[in-house]
Amino acid sequence: MSRTAAREVALTIIYEISFNAADPADVAVLRLTDDGLAGVAADLKAARSLTDADKMYITDTVNRAVLHAADYDDIIDELAKDWPTERIARITRAILHLALTEINHIEDVPHGTAIDQAVELAKRYDSDKAPAFVNGILGAYVRGGFRG
């Protein structure tokens, strides 16, 4: 499975957890089975080639995104001037949480790649204005726009 496909699976799990506050480990275990992947992977053939490294990336990314969700919401709140996090679509927040996790915790993902992939996910799953919003928030964060 490509990292792009693994990232997409991680996004769907982060998004799912945003609705039900389930234990991320339980959701990841369920979604990383063939039946679970059928519900989240656009390309089931690619999903069936899930390697142990893919599973580790997905599980680690999901766990860290959930663990740091409140911190990421603070970042988004500060950088999205006059647009509170609770007004931002869940899928947009999930994309931002995924990208912020990659930027802060996944060492083999360059910041530019995390941003580019987040923008692509926003183009695929979000509204027409979301890619520019996602790019703006993540770009500002990487440039040091968050004061914390």
C-alpha cells in the first residue's frame, strides 16, 4: 500500500472517532481487517496489500492525532482567525489533525509533503474552499505562526 493510501485510511479512522469518541486502538484494529478496510478504502486492492509498516503508520498516526486533538484544536483556533474550531467541518478538522500529527510526530514525512497531501485530501473529501483553508492553516503553522 502506498503511504498516500495509508494516510487516507488513517484519515477515515480519525474522522470516525470524531463522531463517537471510541478508543482509537479499537477502531484501528477493526478498520485494519479486510472487512473494515472495505468500508474505508477507496481502492480495496491497494488496501489488501497493507503491510506491517502501513499498519504501524496508521495506528501510530491515529493514536497521536487523538491524543493531541485538544492541542491541535488550539493551534487551529489561533491560526483560523475569527473562525472557531467548532464551526469548522469535522472532515476539515480531521484532515488538519492528521497533517499536524505528521508534521509534529512522523519523522519520515517532510512538512511540505504533509501539507500537500492534506490539501489533496481536502480536494477529494471536503468543500471547494477547504483546500485553501487547510493550506493556509498548515503553512502558517510551519512558518511559526502559532504562538501557543
